[in-house]
Amino acid sequence: MTKRQKNQNARKALPILLDICREKSTITGDDIVDGLISNSYDQDEVWRYVGPLLRIGQADNIVEKTDTCSISKRNRSSLQRVWRSLIWKGDS
């Protein structure tokens, strides 16, 4: 599967990223994984879509990188980037 095909397939999951970003002011890859799994995405798709979804979100001004990292809930030995939601609805 080419990078372009991955991005096109990941774009199908964009509504999940939008939902997560509206609910949380900051997100990580773990949040996306949880969202995809709760929406019945195949386990293989979940891991392939996280990176492309964040890149798409950054290009579409949905999220932006922060200088902060956190320890992954799924793989405690790795750090993951914290992203700031640009569409967070806030605590209105």
C-alpha cells in the first residue's frame, strides 16, 4: 500500500478525529487509537491510520503540534507527541 493510498483510506476516519478534537483540548495518538477501536475499526487499520490522520489534521488546521510529549498508555516505553486541538468546543 502506497503512502497516498494510506492517506486516502485514513481520510475515511477523519470524522473520528473531528469528534475527538471537539471534545478535548489536547490529544495524543492513544486518543485516536481509542476512538478508532470504539468505532469498530480493524486492529490493523487502527495502527496504520494514526500517523496519517494527524498529518491530515495538521494540514486541515484541525490540530497543531505542541512541544510536549507524554508516555503512551499502550506502550509505556515510548513517548508520543501531544497535539493541541484547534476546534475544541471548550467548557461552554
